[in-house]
Amino acid sequence: MAEVALINATKRFGDVAAIGDVSLTVADGEFVVLLGPTGAGKTTTLRVIAGLETLDEGAVRIGGREVSKEAPALRDVAFVFQQYSLYPHLSVYDNMAFPLRSPTRRVPEDEIRRSITEIARMLHIDHKLQNKATRLSGGEMQRVAIGRALVRHPSIYLMDEPLSSLDAKLRQELRLELKRIQRDLGATMLYVTHDQVEAMTMASRIGVLKQGKLVQLGTPREIYEDPAETYVATRLGQPRINLMPRRLFPSLPTPSSAETIGVRTEHLKIDRHHQGAARVARIEHLGDQRYLHLSLEDHSIVTLAGHDTDLDVGDSVALQLERPLFFDRDGMRVRP
Amino acid sequence: MSGLSTAHSVVEPSATSKRVAGALVIAYALITLIPLLWIVLTSFKTPPDSIAYPPKLMFQPSIEGYCNLFTTRTRQTPEYLAAMPPPTGYCDRAVRSRNMVIAGPSNVIPRFTNSIIIAFGSTFLAVFLGTLAAYAFSRFRIPLKDDLLFFILSTRMMPPIAVAIPIYLMYRELGLSDTLLGMILLYTAVNVSLAVWLLKGFIDEIPREYEEAAMIDGYTRLQAFTKIVLPQATTGIAATAIFCMIFAWNEYAFAVLLTSGEAQTMPPFIPFIIGEGGQDWPAVASATTLFLIPIVVFTVLLRKHLLRGITFGAVRK
């Protein structure tokens, strides 16, 4: 395992910069999650580190060594593709053995057998080892793809939405398992997802990408509680942070340049004993949770209703904001 | 999904349309197979039977045609034949009954060998070069890629015979006329364009993530190509090889122009047989029958690779 750094990395496809001037250091043994919507440059970042794309500007360093010009095989990274990319003409076992049998490694066969057996058991695919890679369900393919990376001990694991095609139960199980493996091995990991639960629970640090730029990098707590802009604030939190124009709360003391007030559901107190400006528009029952849709003037607000509330559609309530976040016209954070 | 969109789904054909389709297929098969069957039948007829009118469907089979194909014969007087020792085999007897004696082996075996060497050699070369070129065109950013591909295709646009005279002159200068190497190179040049285009299509369909995964797994691009791309391209390679093989095996125009002795292949050789001692149709038919066998065997051997869809599906789209 090693420290991996991107330094002022820029990669253009034609005129479009897929990533622009990204600097990011993943410390040895750290689990960094890249978060962002489709097209934000998450996958490109991984591919640049792996050597599948060459940088137009900047550098990649692995373990302090400049590798920008090196072939992927020499960089000693493991990659889990979103599309699995299992070798269809090989069995599950041979797929997992493939990296260990490479000319750069040449691991003895009995050692290969031992590590595959161990990893396969962990991923619950040990009964499928002799299957053809094409004769698997989507979830099994994805676990084989993860297994093919885990049998190695590379400088860094690069994972591109590795849990995206698993069902909820398995995803949760593997999320914990991956995190445990990462901690046990002390593995350096750069992990791409757009699942905020994965990001929050697994990451040592989260990097938020926006159109190829790294807009904020910090611990999950920092990203959640102290977002630098509305873009970052809306990445995390379920239901999403409520962004409202300042004029809806005329009595709230706000910094002068603030245009938007952001408030997360846990900071939104509903006072049903006072007649207020907000009306209950709809209540969604999600089983363990209840989503409360409020309308305030022409604005809708979504929050969670406590279990003890007996609110009904049409009720008027007053809203109290605790620790609101302020953003200026461009969505940048304004601190009081 | 499946239950909702029946309006656009494929409908199981009705019994009637199945029967009609079956009848059409059988009719078509008969139309194409009858000439072949006739050739095979003729090869087992005696020369008189082969030109009998009305044509004989039932006849006493004979391998005289094959005897004549593999031998050269000289006509002799009945007195000379009577003075000879008794015949030593079926062919000897059959030939003598026509007042001839076997003078020696014919050229059919060397010509057949030429055909095999040239067809397999040029097919191998065309597919080998075509696979590498197709991979490069499929995967790399090549300057003027589209123009190059069009240029490669354009070599196939005019009939090969249009360039026969220049090639003939060029080959004479280079000493390639009537050589196996010359014919292999020529057929390779004609086939390589087909091979590049066919194989590019097949390789385009192999997701590049496979090679990327292999390169990250510690392999060079060339190793990834041989270990990952080639096994998955076998379908396309087999199909391409069959097409190249059929062209090289059947080619007549260049062969008749550029080969006369040493490197002559079967197609220009077969018509020669007609001239040797009358119109010997059974010999021609037996040459044609033998000529058919390798291409049938080759196609049948590669048939299972032509069934597609075995290797696709481990990448999520």
C-alpha cells in the first residue's frame, strides 16, 4: 500500500476538460470516496491514476514515484470496473487468478489457490469458482470483479461504483465487508459512488467533484455539516437539504450577501402549536420514516416528521431554523 | 417488460408459414445441390455413360474417371496391347479397354498441393495481418483513420482482373510469375481488405474494458491482445478465414494468367483435363469432386465458431 497523489491533473477529451486541475492526495491506508453526478469526472480520475488515460497536464505519483508516463501494468493498481469486465472465456477461478498469473507477478499456483479460496469465501462466491464468468447473475459478476481486485495487494484499489448493481441487502453486507477488509489490510482505496450512504459510512474523506473540478475535500462530517457551496450541500442528506430564498424568513439575521438559506431536516423545527406561514401539503409514509411536504408561499420544503406528530394535511405550522447555512447568489457559502 | 410489449415482440410463426418456409428451403437446397450431386455422379460414370442421352440416373459405378484423372495415357495398337503382360489393377484394365496404356502419373497431385499451399498460406497471412490491422483501427487513434480504411476497401472495388496485366508485368520483372510465393502474396493482397473490414467489425464489438482490465492486471497490450482479445475474436476470425479461403481456393482469372506450370492451381488445371484424349467428363467431374472436399471440410470444422453469442455478455451495458 502506498500514498497516491494527483497533482494539478488535467485531462481533456477534445475541448472538454473531463477533469481540470485536480489535486488530490490519498494517504497510505486511507479510504477516499469521490462523489458527484454522472459526468463530473469521477471515473476519469480513476482512469488517470490507473494509467488508462494519459494526463494532458499535471502528474500522478504513487508511493512518491512519478508514474504519469508508465504503463498501467507497472503502476501496481487494482481496478474494479463498473461494468465488471470479467473475461468471458474464463472461469470465475481463472478470472480471479488472472492478475496473479501475469508476467509481472508470477505467483505460485498453490498460493493463488489459497488466496482465491479465502477471498471467494468472503464474497460468498466460493461455490461458483468453476462456473463460466458469463453464467453468473449481475450481483455475482460484480462480486467476482471485486474479488479479482482483492486477491492482489496493490498500491491502491480503484473502485468505480462496485456495489451499484447489487440488491439492497447484499450492498449493505458488502459495504461493511469492504470497509472491514480495507481496515484490516490497511488498504489505500479510492472509491467512486453516487450513493451517499456508501460515501458517509465508508469514507475517511470525501471529495466532491463538479464538472471536473474538486470543489471540496473533507471528512464525511465536514462535507455534511460544513459544505462550501450549495452543490456540495445537496450531495448528502436524505431528504435533501432545503434551499430557500432569504425573503421567506425576513426576521432571520443573515449576512448581507446571503441569497439562499439552506437547512437540513434535523435543523428544521416544526412548531405546531403556533399558527405559522407553512402548510402541510402532503405526508409520505416510507415505513420507518415519514416525509413531510410543507409549502411556504410558493416554495416546497421536505422534512422528516417525528413519530409522535399527529400532523395532518392542511395544518398550519410555524418553522424554526437551527444553525441555518447561508449561500450567496452563486451558491457559495457565506459565513456570518 | 416482457408481458407488456407484445405488439412489438417476435411472434411465434404459425404452422402454415412454417410449412411454407420449410418447403422453400428444401426447394432452394435442391436447386443448389442438384448440380453438385450431378458432378459427383458423373465422376463415377464411364465416359460413354457420362455423355449418354437421355442422361443416365442409374448406371454401373466405375472409378475410371479417377483413373484417368491421376494418370496420363498413350493410345496403342491392339497388337501392342495384346503383347503386353496382363493388367495389374483396375485402372490398368480400364485404360486398356479403351486401347490405351498408362504412361505415368498426371499433374493432379502437384496441382492440388499447390492449391492447398496457396489457399492456406494466403488465408493465414490475410487473417493474421487483417487481425492486427483491424485491432489497430478499432482501438487506436490513427491519423486519417477513415481515409485509410476507405483506401483499404477501395482496393476491392474494381474487379481484380482489371489489374491483371500490370500485375503480370510486375511479377515477370520480380521473378514472382508462376511461383507459390507470388500467388500467396497476390491472394493475400486481395483478401486483406476483406479481412480488415470484417474483423474490425468483430473487434469493435469486444468491449475495450477487457483489455484495460488485463493491462491493469499486469499484462502488456500485446499480452492482453493475445490472452483476451484473440480468444473472443475466434468467431470473427473463423468467419473471415472461411471467406478468404473460399476466394483463394476458387480464384481462376489470376491463376490462369500468372501460373502455367510450377505453381498452377486446380482451377486452371481442371479445364486442361478435357483436352487430354477426347472429352473426358468423368475425369473432369472427379477432379471437381476432389476439389470440393477441402473447402467443405474446412467450413465444417470452423462451423461451430460461426455460432455467435457464446462469448458475449459479461460486460454490463
